[in-house]
Amino acid sequence: MTQNHNFKRRVRERAAKTGESYTSALRHLGKGPDSGGAPNSIRLAVAQSTGRLDPANAAELRAAGAEARALMQEARRAGARILQFSEGSMCSPDKRLVSSLGPESVGPADWTRCNWDLLREEIAAVCRSARELGLWVVIGAPHRLTARRPHSSLYVISDQGELVTRYDERMLSNTKLSFMYTPGSVPVTFEVDHMRFGCTLGMEAHYPELFIEYEKLNVDCVLFSTTGGGPFAAEIAGHAASNSFWTSFAVHAQHSTEAPAGIVAPNGTWVARAVAGLTPMLTVAEISTDPLNPARPWRRTARQGLYQDHLAVDDQRSAERTVL
């Protein structure tokens, strides 16, 4: 009884401090008195792996699978529970190599050139390794459709080796949309050890509305997998700070000189960065929730009409903008 009373008191105190509702405070402090409002934490590994561009090249596909499994072993040795790979880490087809017009021109992709059977075999091997290692894995690859161009996707594989969900890039570039891929349509979240993750891909760091959407879905961390790019890294840090959640940045090694892979805390600071270079590697950090941090619930409250009753709509000196 005392434990339950103390928990309810903490919820009321948080609601009074932040201005959020009792229900919102309850959600942030935990699902019940047994949780005690204790923060959750998990060890996240982010890969900076080799980008391979030819989906018809069997040697490249096998090398991608072997490299992924080696990094998985390294992540487990580092104590990670989840490993995030970059966009197209199993294969990131070059627009010219798959162009039906030949490598001299960018045109509609000829996906019959992709060795789909071997790609599926390598991903299945990743699933088996995930089960053997007890490691969650988020890995990028094209996802074949029945009669349309494939999705550019992230497969989410559990520590039991099961494919539990898949995220498909929604905000495609002009080239991807015109010639290569079919866009996805929904956000995707999943949970590991009471931590909730959201997925983003490709160039989606450019779109803050996707990250705001994940904030509303109550994620603790948004995983962003791309091929690389300095502006993306800056945006990912900004999204972390403006939404008060963790973000991560997985890139191809050959583009890491612009911005290496890393993990960003909810205050927008990088807490882990890989070393730029062609050598495949990981960066690892312990990420955790902070139930007592008022920033995120306050921003939620602020976005829900908090200021409406405080506006000076009837004050002429507020309305007049050309006088001192």
C-alpha cells in the first residue's frame, strides 16, 4: 500500500511541476507502482559498414552478409543488445548499375538484375546469427514486392532470429521515386527491454515531421540509417534536442569522412562517434530514459494549446507592431 501511495504521489508531483495531465505523468513515470519510475536503459551499437552497390554481384552480397555477421559478433562482445546498420547495408544499389538504359544514363531500374535468392539467403543467415548471439538487429536492404519496384527497407530482427517488423522509407528522393523504389506509408516502432525505437531511412532526416510523429508515438530513440552525409548528422542531432529523445546515425564507411556514425543524447550532444575511414566498425553507447526530465512533457503540453488563454488578444499595444 505504501509503495502504491508513494508512486501516486510522485505522479501528482510530476503533473504539478510540468503542467501535463495525470495520465501523461503516469505514462512517463512508468506503467505502475512496480516500475517505481526507474529509468530503462539498453546498450546500442551502431555500424559504419561497407556500402556495396551491385545487386547482381554474388561476391559482394556474400561479403556484405559476412561483414554484417562479424560486426554482430563484435557488438555482442561489446555488450550490445541491439545493433543498427546503415541504409542498404546488405546491398545499396547504384542507380546507374541497375538502370535499364545502361550505366551511362539514369533510367528506370531493372530489378531483374538483382540476385534476390542470394540476398534472401544472406539475410536469413543474419537472422540465424541474431538468434545464436541473442542480439536484436536492424539491417538495411531492398525488399522485393510482387508487381512493383521494391521498397528501400530496414528489417527488424529479434534476438530469437525472427523478423518482427520492417520499415520502408517513405520520403524518397526524386531519383528513388522516379526510377528505383516504391515508397512506404507508415511509421514503425518496436520495443526491446522496455525501450521503444522508431525507424527512419535514407534522406528522411530532412523531414522533422517524421520525428515529431515518432515523439507522439512515445519512442525513446529514433534510428536513422542512411548512406552518409554531413547535413544529415546535423539534422539528427537537432531532432534529438528538439524532441528530447535519443537518435542514432548509421552510415556507409566510404562516406564517413563527411560525418561518422554515432549516437546522440536527448540534449543534442553526440555521446559516441565512430572513427571516419573505410574500415568497418561500431560505435556503442548505453542509452536510457529519464522519467524525471520535464523537457519532453512540457513541450507536449506547449503544443496542445497551452498558451491560448494567455494571449493578449484584447491589448492594442500587443496588436500594434509599428510603435515603440
